[in-house]
Amino acid sequence: MAAARANLAPVDEVVLERDGLTAAQVRERHDAELSNAVRHESSRSMWAIVRANVFTLFNTVLGACLVLVLIVGDPRDALFGFIVLANAAIGVVQEYRAKRTLDRLAVLHAPRARVRRDAQEVELAVADVVYDDVLLLRTGDQIPADAIVVDADSLEIDESLLTGESDPVEKHPGDLALSGSAVVAGFGTARVHRVGAESYASQLTAEARRFSLVNSEIRNSINQIILYITWALIPIILLVINGQMSAHGGWERALASGEWRIAVVSAVASIVAMIPEGLVLLTSISFGMAAVSLARQQVLVQELPAVEGLARVDMVCLDKTGTLTEGRMELASTREFAAVPGWEQVLAWQGAHPNANATSGALAGSYTALPSELPVEEVPFNSAHKFSAVTFGPGGLAGDWVLGAPEMVLAAQSQSEALAAAHDAAGRGLRALVLAHRPLQPPHSAEISITPDESADFSVAGLEPVALLLFREKVRPDAAQTLAYFREQGVELKIISGDNPRTVAAVAREVGFEFTGDGYDARGLPEDLPAMADVLAKESVLGRVTPEQKKAIVLALQSRGHVVAMTGDGVNDALALKHADIGIAMGSGAAATKAVSRLVLLDGQFSHLPSVVAQGRRVIANVERVANLFLTKTTYAIIISVVIGVLMWRYPFLPRQLSIVSSMTIGIPAFFLALLPNARRYQPGFLRRTLMFAIPSGTIVAGCVMAVYSFARAFPDPALSVEEAVTVAQTATTMTVLLVALWVLGTLARPFDKWRALLVGAMVLGLVLVMAVPFARNFFALDIPSGPLLAATMGVTVAGCLAIELLYRFLKKRGAVSERE
């Protein structure tokens, strides 16, 4: 950018600072790419969504199988192709809907900037600010880009987003104002000198975004499962193809007679059965639906697995300023020391002043009766002398009125009762201001004379305290309730801040946080992570914490096995938010902070967090159920394929028969189970629990299928032809796998409510209809067995269902499965 700046046409500094940039100069800077625009997409692109849902390994394998069946087999055996297309289409549509919702929210909450151009005041998007723009800074504005202050009138900037300390900093011409800071008092102008990727906030964002993938147990476990299945597919597919060709007379005969076509279709059936094609899809849909639901509650999910992550959190680190508190002051109490008439009106005038700082502005809600007379002199508040003064001429309010820090206003009164009360209030985390009065000293003009620099000569001698005003930071009304919820859920809490430890402790007690002492001063915190973790095991409220220490605190807690969530709103929180397992930013926070966070509370309401936890629990519990269904099918499909391949038997199913099995026992019920409410608490060990159920249950199903198929092969009905006997055997195995797999579904759907009972009942009814309706039987090539084979099928099925039930009860007793919700 330095080269681009060097090529700009020279500007008249005086004209620029007075009138701002011209339209031509703005275009020149846009052409030179010297705007404040920073590329940052709030969600995945459309192409990324399509690629993720369509061009997958499993879809590639299934697509190849679909093409083979359409070329050499019966089109009815290509039914699984519709499932593949539907899965991909549903995934694309759901993620696109989520993307639209999230992008729309991101646009609606984009900040605005006020600049001077062509001698006119213009309001525009932060991204449209350019190099050399003259920013107009007023109370309440957030500085959109790094700038040099041109002129200032009692300009004070809150840099808590950068430093973590809530005390404002006075700015003078030539001082640097960094992006993300907020104007809390006064007004002024500043000339932009760093934009876009060069700005402080963008540099921090780039650093913090370097590793942005949230740690998701579900995603990690499913990726691990997919890896295992991928490696297993290659040898198993070769084994199955060789076995099917051998079952049809060997390679040479099968190729010569054309039976290789039947062998290919059988091989396709086994391959399709082994692939849990809907598992990743339903996981993504669960995340996407949770994100859309939370978006309606003003919670922006920037990475979908974050909703799962918060449900796993067992440690929450809370920043104080702007998180537990609203970042503004409120009047806590007033103590009167002298009955001087009109002091309430003076406080009303101070609170209503257009350049009132955050503390003085808090008076407006309690004191509203403004004086009828105008002051003749005023001295604006200044951080150096820490007071403001106003003088009223002869009348009811005659005299000098000073509002400021007691130790400055009453400096000559070391034994003052007001000073003692102020000191006591500071120990309770309150901020104290004293209103003092001095009788009118002649001569005074009847005209208003505002002299901002007069404070240097203003004397506080002879002032007498009239009232002591105690302020506290405005605590978010939902903070106490939300913290109580986390404690009830067994989540530990740490409150950390850059402010004075006693102030942090006072806020912590106000939100119902129970601890001993007056907070821990982080300046004594060890740098060594193990030693820091030892301190954190005993201390829960910390003050004077630097941004680097916030990051170290997160790392120290993680080193002790905690899953850590971090909340914050300032740039000083960004690195800690980045390294936390789940970063949660407040909507009013800095752009850099929101950029690195997994979740953004757009309206700053803490009360949304329990909803996020509930969504995370629903996702974890339901995806676990769905994974059990899919992996049970994968297990029995792999076992059957391997056994059939080794024995060189014909595969016991047609692809269309497996399609109805997959749809009725897995696909349809899994879709609904993934979206049903579920409040079960998170339990670590998703992959272990899933495999502990899926592998034994899949083995039981495979054993039942092979037992029935072996019986059918060993004792064929002599009245049937070879092909009819094969059809009857395939029907017997299809009935067996349907009934036992439906029992698996019934165990995983527990505890039953009306919706789960209706779901399982609908699947059972579907099975009855498929077997009873002639058209369905013909379509799926089913011929219901009779005699000994039917008896054997029913006996094996009952034994299989009983084995599944015993397995479920055994694992439930060991805690590997849970009905608690």
C-alpha cells in the first residue's frame, strides 16, 4: 500500500482537513485499492456448499455404481441413485438457506462511519472509508480505521477494546486513534492514515484467523470413521467382485454367458450397503438447522460445529467490561452533605450536556429538572484534572459548581467526610464523583464564556462538598441468570478483566458469583503455564489482566483438560477468543473480535447462551443416535460382504431391496431423529460409545442374515426353480434385516414420546405395506417364504431382536448409551 500512497496526487493539507476529500480524490483512492474494505465472508460460498455436498468420496463411489447399474442392470435397482441425489440436494438447500440467513444478519449489523467530503458530512459503510478521509468523531462513534487526530474538543476515547481497561483516554491533535476504539466524550476530527489490511484491527484479525477450524468431536469422529471405511472399501470391493463372478461360474464363464451383469449388480448392492452416505449429510443438516434457529434469536454462528462445541464446554471465561456489563455507568446512590439549593438542577444540567462523558451522562436518568438560567462560564471535563466546572451568575444557582473525582476536587480537605466515603466506595468497586460548591466570586459577565483551556487556571480552593455520587458499571440484566444456569450445569466460571481487581470483584458479586477475597491481581500471575494453571485452580476472579495473559489463561486451562469458552467484546480479547475452544463475541464489540469468534451475540443478550447450549445438546445427542443407525448398517454390510466374498456365494440382496431397508430403518427415521428436541447432557466419548453399540449390533444383524441365508441355501424348496429359490432366499434375508434393524431403531429412539413412537410405528406400518401390497412386492422382487424357511426366519429374527435388546440394556447399564434427556 505504501507504493499506492506514493502515487497519489498531492493534496492541500489545510483544505483537506477543512473540507475533506473531493469525489475525484475518493475515486483515485478506490482505484489505488486504498479503501477500508477487507475480504471477509461470513459463511461459505455457493460453490463451496455445492462442492462439499456433491463432490464427496462416497458420492463418487455411489455415482459410479449408479452408472454401472443403469448400463448393465435393471433400472429398478438404481433406486439408490434418487437417495444420493436427494441427499446432495437437501444438503445444498439447507446450507444455502443457512448461508442466506447468516449473510443477511451480517449485513444488517454492519457498522457505519461519518466522514467529511466536499465540505459535506457523509455517512457511509466502514468498507467505503478511504485513505486520507477526514473522520467526524462524536460521542458514541466507533473509529472505523486507524487515524491521526486533527482537532479535539475534550475528546476522550474508550480504548477498552484494545487494552481491556474501561477508563477513557484523552486525545489531542497528533495523537493516534486506533480502529475499534469508541468516542465517549467530546468531539473532534481525525485523518485516516491506515486502512484495510494495514489497520491494527485487520492485522490482529488476520493473525487470529490463521487457525479458524473449531474443534468438533462429532466432526473429528465422523472423519475418522470415514477414513476407516475408505481404506476398508478398496479390498472389500475387490473381494466382493471376485466372489460374485465366482458365484456365477467363474470369470470366464460369467463373461461368456452374460451372467457377469448379475454379478455386477450384486457387487453394487454390497458396495452401496457399506457406505453411510447420509451420516455426513444429516450431521451438516443438524448443524445448519441449529444455526438458522439461533440466527432467529440474534445469535450469529460463524462456523456450524460451534453449536456442538458450546455443549461440550466445562469452563467459561468471562470478560467483565462489555460482557457482564453493558460498558456504561449507572448511578447507584447519592449522599447529600450540604443543603445548597439547586444542586439537583446542576446535576441535571451536567447529565444533559451534549459533551457529557459516560459517567456524567448517567445522571440524566435520575436528574431531569433542568435549570431555567444559563451558566456564564464552564470548564469541560478533562482526564488530567478529572473534573468539570460550571459557573452560574446571580440567582438561585449562583456560584461555582464542580463535579469530579473527590481526591482532585477536595484536594485541600484531607480529613473530609466525603473523601472517606469515596474511599470506602472504591473498596466496594464503585466509582465516586463529588459535587462541590463555592459562592459566587465577582466579577462575572452576564454572557456565556466557554473557555475549554481555562481548567489549567481554575482553582478548587474554597469548594465545599454538596453531594457524593456513587456510580457502578451497568450490569447486563440477564447476566446473573445465565451464570446461574452454567453453574447448575456443572460449568466452572472465571471472570477476567483489565480493570482493578476490586472493581471486578464487585461486579462479580453483583451477578451472584460466589468467591472469597477482593479478586486476584494478575500482575502477580506466573508466566509458566503449569504454575498459572495452579493459581487458576484456586482463583476465579482476576483483574489487571493483559491481552497476552488472557490468551495464556485459556491455554493454561486447556492444559488441564478443560474445554474452554471465552466471551469478550474488545480487540484485547481477540487472541484469547481465537485460542479458546469456543469464542463468543458481543454484537457491540470490535470487528476484529467478532471476526475471530465462533458465535456472535448480535444483540448482546447473555440469556441466549442457554439456547445455544440446548441446540448443541440436541445436535450431539441426535447425531449420536443417527450415527448408531448408519454405522450398524455399515457394520453388517461389511461383514456380509466379506463372508459372501470368501464363501463365493451370491449376494443375498438386490440393490432395490437394500434401498427399502436403508430408507425404512435408517434414512427416513434418521432425518426426523436428527431434528427432534433432545436435552441430554453432553457425555464425552462420542466415537467410543457409537462403536460400542454399532459394531456388536451390526454383527448381530449380520449373523441373523447369514443364518437365514445359510438355511435357505441348505434347505431349498424342491418345488421352486433355482431363480425362484434365490428370490425366496433374498426375501427371507430382507425380512430378517428389516425386522432386526427396526428393533435397533426402536432401542435408539428411546425414551419414547408421541413423536418417536409415531416415527417407529410408521416404519413398521411401511414394512407391512411393502410385504402386503402386490405392486410393492413385485417392484422390490419379494416372494414371502413359507414352511420351514419362514419358521427359521421368524425364529432367527426373534433371537436377533432379543440379542439387540440385551446388548442395549448391557450398554445402558455401563453408561455407553443413555436415555436421560
